[in-house]
Amino acid sequence: MLTKTVKISNVTNLSDARYCAGMGVEMLGFSIDEHAPNYIAPKKFEDICSWLAGVTLIAETSETDPHTILKVLESYPVHMIQVETPGLLNYLRSELNLPLILRINVDYYGPDELGSLLGRYEGEVAYFLLESDENTGLSSDWLQTLKNLSAEYPLLVGFGLDDEASVGELVEAVPNAGIALRGSEEIRPGYKDFGSMMDILEALEEQ
């Protein structure tokens, strides 16, 4: 079992899904946006999930139209929804009655600017997922900010985690936060080099 709550985003293949589930990862995320590079079609999603048990399945979307999201979700029997637009939260919560994750791109916020945003939507989400599209690192300022915020809000930290050492630094400095990693493509069907993901998950195993 893992010592931290872990979410794997952008799962695209059975190798990732089965390995992560076997390691005790709690949440697996699948992109349901057809235009996304990591898009998973409903049939492939069904095929992958037929091999899984005891894992929370998450639909990941950057779509801004709630009606489009609801229509697409008819083909994806998931347990949670991840969105990037805060204005969708209240509507989706009332329509779906499923827990929500709000993805926040930290590239647009300084360490001192997140608190007010999280406070505004705290009652509408199960987790805030903090990621970076520009490889923002975990500076000392960020670590202190995350430590403070994690005492009040449910966080999944998914940036600055390049290797086992950086994850260890986060776990030590921010013990209340969960960890978010990203899946990757198979080299060929059934063959996968898990690389840094394997190192990180093994480091998070209970000894």
C-alpha cells in the first residue's frame, strides 16, 4: 500500500492502469475530450476498466460547456469528474451528484494568490489538483505555501515532481497533500517502461 493518496492523470493504456492499481493508487484519470492528445474513447475506457477493481475512475475534461460534458459522460461510467473551469462546479454537482476535482494551473498564480481561490470553491470540490504546464519547480516559497494551504484544503500536488527526490521533499515538507502523477504511452502494446513513475510509487510504499 502507498503512504499517500495518489492520482494518475492521462491514463491511456492497460499497462499503466493495472500497474498503478496493483501498487495501491487510489485514483486513475482518463481524458474524455476528443481533441486532447491523451483522449480515451469510450470502448477503450471500458476495456481498460474491465480489468480494474477498487480504483476511483475520474473523467478529465477541459470542456467549458456543461451540456457537452453531461452528454459525453453518458458513455463513461466514472466515480469523479475533473474540470478546469470553476464556474462549472455548482451546476455539475447538482446535475451529477458526483465528487468533483478542480484542476488549477499554478503557472497563473503566485504562491500567495492561491488561498483566496481555494477558499472560494472549497465547499464544491473533493480535491484541488495543482499542476503546471510550464514545469514550475517546487521552490521553498511554494513548499511553504503548499504546507499552509494543505492544512485547510484537500490538495493533490502535481508539479515539480520530477523524480523520487523531489517527491520525498514534498512529502516531508507538505505531509497533508496528496500526489498527482501523469501516465505515459506504451512503447508498444503490452510493453511499458514505467521509469520515474515506478521509482516514485515504490518510494511511497509502506516499508
